[in-house]
Amino acid sequence: MVTSPHEASHRIFQDRPEILTPVFGLLGVPIPAKAVVEVLTADVTEIRPLERRVDSVLRIEPSEGEAFLLAIEAQGRRDERKGSSWAYYVAYLKAKYDLPVLLLVVCQERSTASWACGPFTCGVDGWTAQSTHPLVLGPDNVPVITDASVAARDLAMATFSAMTHGRSRDAPAILEALARALRATDERSAEYYSEMLDIGLGDTPARATWRELMTFVTYFPGRGTFREEAYLEGKAVGQAGSILRVLEQRAVPVSEAARERITSCTDPDTLNHWLDLAVTVTDSADLFAEAPES
């Protein structure tokens, strides 16, 4: 499993190559619906003491048309040295595999994404010898997925959306939609995406929100899993904390009466209903307008 936010940003493409089809659609790059994706070594070192390593390299072989390589880099901030590194990666991979190469840069900040678009050129006196034009994914072109049904149809893209927008005001709504989607999926997928996102969000308030959501998400109703047992045994405190956390992050005022009602409730269905409403209400009193009796 991945061990850092940086790794999560590119590793999801290795683990879930089906995300490439919607991603290429976002970037306006045509790719056949059926393609074989192979993970290649990320080492592009020619002289061992000099370490050069691209984050991920995928060989994509469409059912029709020419195969190509996709080099993927996760970029957390602007780094002027990267222009040269990226040009090297593209040139080396082209020479080694004799295949066309595309470079995809994944960013979580708008300013970094804008810079990463390049182009990064090498030349003298107006003459360009080489020019690198990365494809870039960032907050401006990755969709904000706040509908649980949409998230359920593409869990990989929903998780990637949550990582990309983890520092935005939309983060609580995205996380809630994904949490609801994971309740209906299989155990292996739910655990994978839950852990991937926990790491991918890094040291952000959104990560705390995600962990609170995950303390009571029931992935497998009626199957006696640990998570379900913990949930059914009364971890209402975690649910109440999640509701208050979402309201706090959305700057919704919470009266003492509302806080008391939320924290004293022990009915899971009622708390779950309030959590659903917490991402949209403008007043804490609105939580109780149509809530089931606790």
C-alpha cells in the first residue's frame, strides 16, 4: 500500500488503470475504451550513482492504434528543476522503448498546476531544441463529485477528486458522498479506497473529517464485520462528532440546544440522517426539521 500523499497521487493510476479513460476525457486526449495497461519500472537512471526516478510509468496498448507510454508525476509545489527532469524522462523513455511518450503531472494546488502546464523549453537565441508540454490534472479540471450515486459509479475518480480537492471548501461534501458510496461496495474495494484517501489527504483538516466518517461507515450491513459491530454497538459519539465537524468546517452556527441534541442522540439512523443534512443546511436547527424521532 502507499505510504505518503505524494505516492497516493500517482499510485492510484497503477492500481486502478480504469481511471485513465475519464482522465484522458478531461484532458481532451482520445483513448480507446479497451486498452491493456502495463506498469513499467520507474527507474530512468543510466549511471547508477545518479538517481533519476519518475513516479509512475505505464505502457498503454489500445485495442486499435499505436501503443504509448504514460509517465506520471505528482507535483506538490513549483520546482524550477523539474522542467529539465521532465524533459529527460520523456527523452529517455522514448529512446529506451521506442514508443511515443506522454507526461501527466498531478497537482493539488491551482498555482502549481498552472505552472506545470509549461511548456518547458531548451534552446539558444530563439531556437528551440526541445520543448516539453505536460498534461496536467489539478483543481481546475478534476470534477468536484458531491453526489453519492455519481461517486458509486466510479470510485477511483471519486477518490481522486477527494484527494485533488482536499484543501478546498468542497472537501466535506466530497468526502461525505464518497463515504456513502463506499457503504454499498465490496469489502476489498472499500478498504482500498478508504486507506488510499486517508494517506492521500495528508496532514489536512479533510483527513480528520475522513477518519471521523470512517469510524462509523457500515460497509457490509448484516454480515457481522468488525466495522458493523462497532457501529451497531453504539459509536454514536463518533457520528455526532462528524456532524459537528462538518457544520464547523462549513461555518454553520450551532446553538447549545442543537449541540446537546446531537451529542445525546444514540439512534444510528437519526445521526446518519443528520450527517446527510449537515453538508447542505445553513442553520443547525434545519437538521431536525424532518429527522426521524430519536
